[in-house]
Amino acid sequence: MRPIPIIYLVLIFFLQSCGPNDREKVLQKKQAEVSRKEQQLLSWEQRLKVREQELDLAMQLLDSTRKHTDSAGAINPAVSGRWIVKMTCTETTCEGSALGDSKTEQWEISYAQNNIVVRAYSGPVLVRTYVGAYKNNILSIADEKPNSGARIRAIINLVGDEKMEGNREIAQKDCKIVYALTLEKTR
């Protein structure tokens, strides 16, 4: 009767030895998942750092524009009002954009203290707000709150009481687009 209990002991030994292997596999699977999630978090952290640097740069630009405007800003009533803005792409390195692309927006230009505030509309929808300065017949504005990671600036010359011309530059992480601008005042 002795051989039967030995077989049971051998079977129990083999069954127990299978258990830790399964546990090790589950543990390795969980460790791989944790490692993958850590990599995702590191990637998100890097993207957030880049965004933070872009926002800091934009804030520095706005602060320097405001300081420059406060000390030497000028007010020209011909600049204030509603303008139809025609934009034509003259330079691009971005996918989805082509030379000659055009679009039209309506801009409401006003003064807030010595600063220029431009509200850009596409139809009835406010799409962007620019802040900047006006000096020596040149309007220099930048996107107030860059939300797409793109830096948007425009330099516009006052050509007459009802006409302005200039350029608008959109600088993204790996590309840029330049538009020629023609602004005509509406009544």
C-alpha cells in the first residue's frame, strides 16, 4: 500500500510547482503593464513641459509688447473699427496647407488703455483674440492665448484711413505658414 501515497505526493509536488509559474507569468504581465503606463506618463510629462515652455514664451512676448506699448504706445482712431481681412498663403512648410490658400475673417480692432485688442471672427464665431501695439503706423499683434501650441503673430502697416496691409505668421513645432494680409475697413 506504500506506492499509492508516493504517487500522490509526487502529483501534489508537480501541481504545486505549476502554481508559482502561473503566478510569475501574471506578475510579469502586470510589471509590463506598469512599465508601459510609466512610459506613457513620461511621454505626457514631456509634452506638458514643451507646452509650458511655449506658454512661457508667449507670455514673455505679450509682456514685452505691453511694456513697449505702455512706454511708447500711440492711439490712432483710424485703426479702431471693423475690418474685412483677406488672407492669402504665401509661404508654407506645413502639411494640409498650400500656397495660394485663402480665407476671410472679420476683425474688430479697439484700444484697451494703450494696447490694441483685435477680436477675429469667422462668420459669427470668435476664433481668436490678439493683443499688441500700434506705433509709427505699424500694428504689431500676437495671439493672446495660444491654445494649439502654435505661435501666431501679425505685423500690419496702415496704408490709408481705410486700408492696411501686412503679414501673419503661424509658427508651429515643426512648420510655419505665412499669410499676406489685406484689411479694408467696413462702414
